[in-house]
Amino acid sequence: MAQQRRVQLCTQRPTSTVCVLGTELSLDIQGSAPKDAIAFHVQGTPGVKVYVVHETQSVKLPSSVTRWPLATGTEVLLTMEAISKDVGDEKVRISYFGEASGVPVGRAMLYLTCVEVSLDADTGRSGSVSRTLVDKATWTWGPDGHGAILLVNCDRDDPKSRLMGDGGEPKSQLTDNRDTTVCSYEDLKDMSQMVLRTRGPRTIFTGHGLVLHVGFSDADKVGVFYGGNSVALEEYKHVLGGEKLAYAVKPSQHQEESIFYVEGLAFPDAGFSGLVAFHVTLLESPEKGLLETPIFTDTVVFRVAPWIMTPNTLAPLEVFVCSVEDNEDFVAAVSALAEEAKCPVTICPLPENRNDRWIQDEVEFGYVQAPHKMFPVVFDSPRDRGLKDFPVRSILGPDFGYVAQETPENTSSLDSFGNLEVSPPVTVRSKEYPLGRILIGSSFPRFGGRRMAKAVRNFLAAQRVQAPVELFSDWLQVGHVDEFLSFIPAPDRKGFRLLLASPSACYQLLREKQEMGYGEATMFHGLHGVPKLSINEILGNEALRKFNAYAQSCISWNRDILKRELGLAEQDIIDIPQLFQADDQARAMAYFPDMVNMLVLGRHLGIPKPFGPLVAGQCCLEERVRALLQPLGLSCTFINDFFSYHKLAGEVHCGTNVRRKPFAFKWWRMVP
């Protein structure tokens, strides 16, 4: 529906006004009529389309009716379809008639100037700004959706940008959206263009105001820069956002398009849907001493692009691992596996990790995407141990963004990002999740207990494209979902398998070997100082059996949730033999290295070496896992992490991290 404005007429003197292309003017014919007038005639020059609405019917002029009664509800509507060459080059005349007279008892003359004022963005999601007929003031999801997209400018294109500590020392680098300057042309490329078009006689704009503005509630979510006609970086000024709610635009004599650059300052979160509206308003200057009057507003809506996680099934681009005092062999094994997978390795050295080896717990890699640009973004966890400065000092940089969440409450182990995973794409009861679903561990179904910080949970849910699922992980000592589940690629069915740690499968395997006469086969061969327990001893340990029955019940609870929330069947799940033991608070720890806590690099799997019972010279646990996974075309490499990670309550996945290729699917094409 076209924007409509009511115009007052006067029979004493001519009236002049502006008609913006694509809008309607409604003439106040009753208000200007002489008191004895009962009918009127309206006539316009060729550039004006005139309609009379009488008794709910709209009639385009000229028509066979020459005079219209001045009845209540009768109105005259005007539109113009061509930009004026001169001020007032089109006009409309209203003639009023009395009861018996053929001579007009009064006339009103309206001079019209048609101009274009349009605020445009990439609402068609093509990667460039173009004129469109879609409603720019709305934003819709799906393959046929429309609406512009904005990136949070959270990378650091300026190497000199630093946040100073209390003593004046460099503390950390600033992300580009933390300042109000354009530091480079690369910085501009991270922003979305917003184009203001103004066409018409340039003198008309000297008598009218033109204001670009943003609502108070949106202003702290965006920044807008404008460089005028210049391409020089120093000419780009911060004109909107923060405390700046409005910017007066001055269209030059020769510039019909003004290009503004828009950056996001905040991701969607609790209290912020991600939608931001910008407006341009044309103001009419009345007589001296009076305030300007708004006569037209155009609006364009952006959605801030969400932060998106990447599942194990996406191709690896870079492996991260920490070098500490006692893990040289582990780093070498991970590097060798990465080389097999043709994936580069980044080793975080001891001075940077400060003896903190748990890089999976510190960060989660994801990305942001708009039609014109995409870059990776690292999400920094609230755990803040030795690795706390690594994401900002060593990862944040040009086209590599950074985000973190303030968590005022005390953090627990469940706030580490070993407790944050994402499934591959799934369909659940006809509902598609083309980017998968986020999985986090919680104390549910217990009352009390540990739970991931509310600020992080709110942030994850607010992204909308990977609807989170809460699982029960508080039964574990560390409490992370990666202690009992993982996803691996598969060539059939849904394209993946869910791996679940399974005490039941482990006891079944050990009983099989006992029945085959291998009851005296022992575990933990080659590990100095570790008791060599036999299959008979393990199966005869009643306390261990009871605790693992409890652990299995916790995993089975999660199995049912995962089947329901990810739309999985039993054929999509593989049970990986695993035993747990109780700590002094009756929470579970892995009894031997936890094999589901693996590193997935395409078809190459780095699995914690379990040191299981040797049967005919082979570890029966490794043998069973190979039998389960190799038919899927996967290569199993068992990595010794026993003393460097397992004895410290973690495994291979906990000690590594992977940046992966983004989804081919564009997030705006889904329907949350």
C-alpha cells in the first residue's frame, strides 16, 4: 500500500508541495471549499494522475463526470510517476461550484514537484544493492524471503587497535566495532551498504530537510559511516549509532546517490531480536519560526547475522592444540593425524597457553555470513584460565572475528565449551534444521546442580538458526556433553552417525571375551605404575557394575532426548564400549580413556587409546571400535593421551579444537 499524505488547499493563494515518487497525496477538498459550494471539478496536467473516490468507488480522471458532489467521504487522490525537471512543473486545479451557478465560486491551485527519496539495501540478498518492489520495512525467512543482512564487525582489520591496561600497557586488541573510525578499506568490506537516492530539482532540497535516523532502542546495536563523494578513508565519519540518533543529509548538486556503510555492534541476544530499522525522512520547512514537518519516510530493515557453529561432519580447515610441559608425544600424534587429513595445525605455545592444555574448553569456532561477506568468528568461553588471552591475542585479526558473553554469575565446569556441541543437519517431524541443533549439558532432570551460564544459553538460543537442546551432563565429574557423545560422517542414511559411550556395550564385549576363555587378559599394558586389571576382576567388581548401570541409565536418558530432538532412529546411533567410575561425590569419570571424546578430521579419527585387554595380542576395545567404524569408510588412529590428558580428566577432543568449513547452506533460506 502506497504511503499517503493529506494536503491542505487554499482558495486565496496557490499552494506548493512535494510529491515523492511512489506515494499518494490526498487533497482536503472540504476544508478549502467556500461555504456555499456544493460541487467541485478537478483537473491536472499530464504528469499527474488524479482519482476521485466517491461512494467507496475510485474513478480515474478524466471521466464522463465533470462535477462531483462535495459529499462526506469524497476525496481526491494524486500520484506522479515521473521525476520533475523543474520546481512546480505540474499542477492540479480544483474549481468549486454553488447550487445554481455555472461559474466557479472559488478555485484552489496546487503546484507539484515530484522527487525521489529512497533508502535501499540488499533486500534481495544478491550481494549488491538494487531497487526492489518488496517491502523493505519487513524481513522474512525462507527460500523466497527478503530483507537486508548486517554483520557484526567483530574482526580486527587494524593491527594498531589495542585496548590499554590500567598501567598503560597493551592489554588486548579491539574489535573493529568497538571504535567509531574506519581503519581500512577491508573494514568497509565487512559493512553492509545502505544507499540513499535523491532525484529531482536540486533546489527543492534546499528548502526541505532530509534526515537519516534510527530508533533509540536500536542505536546501540549499529554504527553508520559516511564519506560523501570521497574515497579517502579519513573522510569517512561516524554519523549514526550509539548516542547519535539522527544525521542531517545534504544532497549535493551532483550526487543522486549517497552510500552509507553499516556495521553491527551486537549479536542477537535476550532482549534483542537482531532486527534493526533505519529511516530517512523528508521534512518540509514551513514559515519562519515554526518547526519542520515530516512529509515522507522510507524505511529499510536489517537483520544482524547470527553466529553459527560447525559440526564434526564439515571439512576441517585448521587444527589447534596446546604445547605444554608433558605432552610432546600427544602434539606429535595430533600433528601426524592432521597431516594425513591434509589439514594445517596451529600449536599454541606454552607462553601463550600458560600451561592450560584444554583448548576445546576455552573456545568454539563458528562463522558469520551475509550475501556480500563471510568470515570465521571465535566464541570465547567464560572459563578464563590460562588460555583466556589466546583468542584475542592470537586468533582475532583481519577477517577473523571474536565474541564473548559477560557472565556475572559464578562459572562452573559446565560453562566450558567441551559442553557445547552441534549436530549435523537433521529433520525432526517434518521440521528441518539445515544447520543442525546446538547441544549443551545441564543438571536437568535434577533440581539444583550445575548448569551453563544463563547469558551463554540466552545468546545461543537468540541466534535462532540452531535451536539448542539441553542434555543431562551433571552426572559427570567434569559435566561435558563431549564425554558421552560425538558425531562422525557416514556415507549413508542421514550422512552421519551419533556415537554414544556405552557401559552396556562394554560389559557385553568383556563377557564375550570371558566366555571365549580370555578372562585373565589384562588392561593398561605398557602404562608404568597403573594396575593391570583382568577381565575377570572387572566383571567381578560389583560396585563398578552398579555404578556403570547408573551411568548407562543417564546416557539412555540422553539417548531418548537425542532421538526425539534430532529425529534419529536406532540405526543412526553406534554404541562405543566405555566404562565409568565414581569420584568422591558419586559423579562419573572415565575408567579408561574415553573413546567417544575423539578428534574428527573428515574420514580420519583421532581416538583416545583405551589400553583395553589384550586378546591374541590385540586390544579388544580398539578392535571392536574399528569393526564398528571402518565399514563407514573411516580411518581409526588411537592416540595415547593417558597421562597427559586422561589422568587429568580429559581426552583427545578436550585437548584439541578445529576450525571447519562453513555450511554451503545460507542461513537466511531456512525457516526457524
